[in-house]
Amino acid sequence: VSGLVTLLVPGSLQPFLPARRRRERVGAAVDGTSTIGHLVQSVGVPLTEVGELLRCDDEGDAAAGEPLDVEARPRAGEVIRMVEIGRPQPTPSAPPRFLLDVHLGTLARRMRLLGLDTAYRNQAADDELTRWALAESRMLLTRDRGLLRRRALRRHAAFVRGDDPDLQLHDVLDRFDPLRRPWTRCPACNGLLAPVAKAEVDSVLLPGTRRCYDEFVRCTGCGAVYWPGAHRHRLQNVIDAAPGAATEHDRGGPTR
Ligand SMILES: [Zn+2]
């Protein structure tokens, strides 16, 4: 070890630092061969959460600073500012496709309720998730920082903030601002929903449902039948939990 690089960490990224080092200026040991990307991750901040790295003067002023490539090798004594990734963040595909890590099943259902293309399986190894995200140009959402360290996922993965699904959904909508189209996807399998005539699904309906509802949709993937009216209250709760949400209605599209 030949010295320290000073990393300037914005407040929004400080939660990634170990509790005892949670402050703006953090020293990272350099040996002349480590890349700046490696140093940033060595203090606990996933590169997926960093937009830019700026070389600063000793006062931390980045005005004259130049953006650094993550492969750049900083020298001892340098001061480098991390800038959080901008929101809304571009995604590998438009409209965005998502892939959720195995522990985010509740979030997956809520995202599907809002019509977001959300792949999810409750069992998948990290290698499999990585291949899947890249093969289908999906943004992988996870709370596993080990997964976020993978180089291939640099712009294909994101940390989801919050322990509970309400906070997580809020974070995802705020970060990517995807177009919401409620009740266009099956919450169970992510398949597209299509309107279906009542007569066609009559045989699977319970008498109470048959009496109370006239509008039905069926999943083109798994065949599940839904009557959105029965879920309107629940769906409204999901939408209300996401203030600032842009639905197709807000953008002048058809309502549902
Ligand atoms: Zn389905």
C-alpha cells in the first residue's frame, strides 16, 4: 500500500458505507494497480448506483474536474467525487423490462399489477439471473450487493431501496419512471391480459362473481381469469403508494 485516495460520497450513497465510516470523505488505500471502480466498490458502494466519478481539487471542487473511466487507476493523494446515478435512469430496453431477484416476489406482483414487464422466479442462481438479464435486456433489481458487483451488470442492474414492498415500489418508479398500464399483465405469471367475453369464462365463475361482475380479462400466458372490478380497491392502494406515478391515463391514453 502506497497511500490513500479520498472518495467524496454524497449523502444518498452513504448508507452503503459501513456504519463506522458513514461520512462524506472516505479514504481508500491504493497500490497503483487498483482501478477507481474497484476502490469505489471496496468501500461498499455498488457501481450500479454511481453515475459519474469526477477528479477534484483538494477542496473537493469538481468544477474543473474531469470524469474518470471506472478503469482509470488513481494515484495516492487524489480526491474523487462520486455522483449518484441520475433519475430517471435509462434502461437497456424501452419500454423497460425488469427481472427481480428471488426475494422480491411481492414487489414483482405489484409491478405486474401496474403493467410493468417483470420477470421473476422464486429460485434462480446468481449466474442464471445475470445471463437472463443480459439475454433479454432486462434491468435486474436486487438487494444483493454481491450480485451488483458483477462487471457485466454495471448498467443492467440496480439496488432496490427499502425493506418493505411499498418503499421498494416507490423507489423503482422514482428511479426508472416507467409507463404504468394497470391491469394489462397477469400478477401471477407476467403474461399479457386480454379482454374476454363473460360467456366464455362463465363455467369457471362462482355464482357471486357471475352476479356482480361483467368485465373479465384472461391471461394469455397461464389462462387465469380476472375481474378487475374486484381488485380495484387493492390496485388503487398500490397506485396510491406510488405518488407521482405517471399512468397511461395521465399521459392521455385510455383509462381502465
Ligand atoms: Zn398468467
